[in-house]
Amino acid sequence: MDLNHDRAIELVGSMGWESLPYDCVGMARPKRVSDTRIIWSWIVLVPWAANDSKPWLDGAEIIDNPLMKDEDQKRQVFDVMRGALDARYGEAVGSKAVDDLIKKLQDEA
């Protein structure tokens, strides 16, 4: 990797973005709205889909368990984010990976 790429990754990390599948990054932020309810807002950037009308996914998750540790809440929200990515891109990316593998095997034969 080149220095600019490493610096870009460092900057993204310092802003709270975290790596996700499909070469995406995401972040989630909690907001307590009552004694028993926390709303986590989240966003996933899909940089390789820049030409799409919406190169991101976003949403919110309600946590009704105020005793759940922050890290456990965050892990639950990131599981939702990964699920959204799988639902939107999983089949297409998986099919491309299979096609690429078959092509590579055919080229080596």
C-alpha cells in the first residue's frame, strides 16, 4: 500500500468509521431518548457504488435494554448493518467471486 492510502485509512479510522464487508465503511452513534430507550443511527458508505443514486445505506435501531453494555449494543447495530449489506450486495458480489474463480481456473487450464 502506498503512503496516501495508509493515511486515508488512518483518517477514516480517526473519524469513527469502521471497516465492513464489501469494501465498505460504517459508523453508528447512540442517542438516549428515555430511561429505557436508546436509538442508534447508522450509516454505511459504499464507495465503489459512487454512480448509484444512493451509494450509502442508513438506518436506525432502537435498543430497549438500557442495561445492555454499549459495546454489546454497538455489536448488535453493526450486525444489522452487515445484514443490510448482505441483502443489498451479497448475491451480486458472491456471483462475481464465483465467476472470477471459474475464469481464473479456465485461464490456468
